[in-house]
Amino acid sequence: TELAEVLGLSGVVLEFDNKSLTHRPDLWGIYGIAREISAIYKTPLKEMNPKPKIPTKGEITKVKVENKTLCPRYCAITIKNIKVGPSPEWMRKLLNQAGHSSYNNIVDVTNYISTELGQPLHAFDKRMVKDTIVVRTAKKDESITTLDGEKRKLSEEMLIIADSEKPLAIAGIMGGEHSSIKDDTTEIIIESATFNGASVRKTSTKLGLRTEAVQRFEKQLDPNLAMTALKRATELILEVSQGAKIAGPATDIYENPKTTSPITLSAKRVESKIGIEIKKSEIKEILSRLGFKVTETLKVTVPSFRAQKDIRTEDDLIEEIARIY
């Protein structure tokens, strides 16, 4: 028997040159890569639609977002009866293949979702959260000891996650040591949020603290990803921590959902830019494969996962047609 088979290491690892992904926040998760490959190879994409049974009654995670410009969406859920321990072997193996160490079943789920969907998550030990989660900018002379054991002085323009008394995490960058998951943690709050990319990048630079979360948030993530990731994480936590129970409904603060206006595309302009004639039917088919909605008159609606800072103009659409063609 081959050693790789005995150790469960058989299989294929695909490694991508990051230069091709840098400006595409949707490609910082494996699902986004799969979506791209499905468009290139004309193969169907399996829908990512997690459906954990979230109760409509029970304990609601209290959240107050004071700065909705820097945090347009904040989703959270409380899960009880947690048993912190090692992750199952299949999860440890997949995380290892993607370059992650394994810590415990709860932290590993957050890293797994970040790798799978490109949406960073954070888990708080609920015992250490006083009353309400507050998303706000730091107060003068506030500081926090982060997960790496460093005490960091915060400035007033930095977005943080706090409770009614103290900072709990630096938004989009790193959690605090105080509220981290411990071996005896039995109740957790899972955070899945959308933060302003420029704000995260500025705070990261000022603190000299660069993390995997920063690499994703700074590119401006799709707010619609936040709830999908929260549901997926909930689903996995119930699987890897036997007996865990969702305490109540998910909290979702999203007051100003972003909508995009259709972009009018001209087949003649496509031809003049690319230099060859591409039939209207083929233009429509290419864009549809990439997840765009296209009418017969070539009015194109950009999907939310490409609409943050990526596809804004007719020329952006022509680039998409050219590269797939």
C-alpha cells in the first residue's frame, strides 16, 4: 500500500499564483476559485447555500453598530453547549493543505470558512462579553492586548469591536486575548461582518499588524457574503462540537443594502476594443457563465461578489469578455 494512502495524503493540491488574484476579493476563497473555473470550463457550479436550523425564538445576540460607514453589515449568532477540543481529522488535513495550523474545533472552523469562502470570521468567548457588542471607533488612549500577546495602543480613527466596558477586537484585523476561545469555553458568539477596506488597511499599517483577515477585508468584501459565511460556520460548529445548540435567531444589522445599476454594453464597442467580432449571443453566454445577468439588449447587472470595487464600467465588462474568449 502506498504511504500517501495510509496517511490519508493522497489527492491533488492546486497552487495558484497570487498575482492573478490580488485585486479580486472574490478569489480569496476556494469557492470563488471554483466559480471562476466553472466559468472557464463551462461546468456547473455547486450552489453554496448552507441551511442550519436557526431558531426564530430564543437568545438574541445584542449588537450596536455606532459607525455604519466603517461597518456596513454585522452578523452574529450565539451558540451554547460548546465542547472545545481537537478538530476532526478531515478538517485538520484540509486546513494543513491550505497552509493553516490546527488550534481547536472552534478556531479551526473560522479559519476553514475564511479559506473556503474568503470571509474572515471571529469567535468570542461569551463569558468575556459584557452585555452588548458595540462596533465603534476607539476612544482616546484605549489599548488592547491582541491574540499574539502584544499590547497595542489604539487611535481614535481605528474601528474596534467592544462591549459596554472594553475593546474585544480590532475590527477586521485581530481579536483580543481576553475574549479568545479557551479550553473551558462553553458558549460562543460568532461574528461575520463587512468592514470598510480602506479603514482596515490604514489601521493595519499604523499598527504594523498584517493578518490573513486584513488581506481579505482590505480588498472590500461583498456584504452578501457575511450571512452565508455565518450560516456555514454555524453548520460546521454543530458538526464538530457534538451537543452544541444555537441559542436563538441570528443578529443581522444591514441598514443600507448596496444596489447596482445595470451597465449598458455595446456589441460594437466590444468589437472595437478587442479587435474581433464576437456575436451578441456569445457575449451574453460568456457574461452569464461569470454570474452576470444579461438582457437581450445587453443591459448587464453585475453580481454583488464583483460589484464592490471591481466591475463598474463598460470597459470592465469588455475585459471580462476578452479574457474568457
